[in-house]
Amino acid sequence: MRAESKALAQDLALLTTKLYVPPSRPDLVGRSRLVQRLDEGLALGRRLTLVSAPAGYGKTTLLSEWIAHNGQRAAWLSLDEADNDPVRFWTYVVAAMQQVEANLGRGIPDLLRSPQRPPIASLLTVLINQMGALADDFVLVLDDYHLVTTPAIHEGLAFLVDNLPQELHLVIATRADPPLPLARLRGRGQLTEIRQRDLRFTADEAATFLRSVSGIDLSAQDIAALEERTEGWITGLQLAALSMQDRDDLPGFISAFAGSHRYVLDYLTEEVLQRQTDGTQAFLLQTSILDRLSGPLCDAVLAIRRPVSSQAAGSASQRNGEASLVRPFGDSQAVLENLEAANLFVVALDDERTWYRYHRLFRDLLRARLKESCPDRVPELHR
């Protein structure tokens, strides 16, 4: 009875809904071209599939569609910020795998909780050897991996990727590139990548989506204009569709649709801007005046020393009743490369990491915030 109670307590400690593959949405737009690329990566025996893009590009929806499409055995783990504890993280990983192979990883959760816990690499070696003895292959999906920031977890996952048996294919969905040996995997042909430019809706996909979500029979010209303004950003299209309900002048609304629209502003502020550090927010706000960004150009703009209030980005931090003031980073080129790796609505304009621009709706939001909080600063930045 005592052993059964202990096992029950451990089971109750796991939130089982984190282990379910999300169901397909009723307004799903089929992404056959992307499903085919995912299938190819699996057929070629690549170790890792990375689906990396900003918020609202349909990463989770794509993977759930893919799993439903090909019937592949799949273990799924939806991550959250609480999973930054290595014991909790690997316990959930094992629990996810046990959804497809009940005996896989047996005993490892107990060892993870042991006061004399063996090194994670030793436990993963046991798990890898067990996977190598499986009769059937399966996929492990780690969703929202950007919420994991613990170096020890990254190191353990890198060990798993380096020693992955052919029976397991790892899929990571994230808003920011993980600190894994991606360049090495890419060079060895062991990496399938699906990124923002791949996930953005084509004109045909945007038309199907808008008609299914809004129920409005838009003209081809209106759809093309809206697709251009949102740059195929799925959530942007959805927010636009919601806003178009009961409107008479649709062409006028579409031509005026921008990042300052209240739905878009609320989403980008809550899901993107407020999640950044004060320094990153300051950099984004001050460089938003630029249509194109480069390291030297941003350095020139940021050479003005007077700081921007973090309150402009919606930060809640206060000191002595006044908004805290921050200075941006010193090396703008490094910041731009970090923003690109973090998928922070930054679009690369070349392959040399020289020129970038902000997504149009994100740029609109940043400019509106800057003008609202520091109107006298805008002319100074332009000079």
C-alpha cells in the first residue's frame, strides 16, 4: 500500500494535459507543402526537426496536423516556465515517451528524485539504450521550448541529440533558436528547419483562412492587400478577420490596418514586447524609426545618450514612483543577430547578416509606443 500511495502521488504531480497532442482546429488551413517537408525529414532519418518562428505563426497547429496526417507514433510535451527544473523536465520527457511505450524509461523518474541522483548523462544513456531496443520508431515533440532557459537542460538535450538512436526523431517547436549544435547538425544533413518565411501564409492559404474565419467573401484584391500588410502572419490575419465583422468599408479598413490596431497592439505587447528585457525594449523602440536596420546604422541612432523609459513598452517596473530608465546595448550588430535568432519579428534582408527590417505590424506597434511615450525624442532620433 505504501508503494502504491507513493506511485499515486507521483502520478498526481504530473499534469497529464501537457502530454496530449493538441486536437486539430475546425478552421484549419491545410499546410500540405510543410507536412511534406516534415515527412521528408523523417524519411531521410534526420535527427532533429526545428520549427522556429515568432508567436502566432501556427507552429503547434502545423505539428498536430502533421501527426494526424501521417499516423506516426508521437510523444508530445507542452512545456512551460516551471519546467526549467531539470528533474521536472526529464520526468515529463519520460512520461511523454511512456504514452507510446509504457516501459520506456522505467525507474528513471525515481532515480531523478533520488538524493544520490546519478549524472543526467548517465540516466540519458540508459534511456537511449532502451530506445535502441524498440521494435517501432516514434517522434518526440517538445513544444514551446523557448520557455526553457536552464543551461543544464540544454546540455542534457544536446547529449540526447548527439546520441539519438534511429528509433527516435526529435521535434522542437520554439519562438527562439535553442542553444543546441544546430550548425553541426545542418552541416551533416541531420536537421530539418521550418522557419517564419516557410510558415507565413501564401496568398491562396490566406484567402482560404480569411473566408473560413471571417465568413466574408473578400475580393482577390482585398485579400492580396491584407496578406501584404500582415506578411502572411497567421495571428495578424485572424485579428484582422475579427475586426472586419460588421464593417461596411472593408477596403478602407484593410488599407488602414496596422500594428497600432487595438487587437494587434494588445497581442504584440503582451506576447512579444513585454517579454523582453528593458534593454531590448529600449533598443526596439529607438531603432523602430528605421525602415532598414544594420549594425552601424543602429549604432549611429543609439549614439544619443538620453535613455528611453521602459514604460513606453508597457513595462510595469517602477523606481521611486517614476518609470525606470535604461540604456540600449553597445554592439548593435550583436543585438540584431540575437533578435534574429530569437525570432523577434525581425526579417533578414540578406544572407550576410548585414541588413534587417522589422515586420511591418511590429514596426507600427513600436513606433506608436515611441510616439506615445516620448514624442519629443522622435525628431532627435531621426537627426
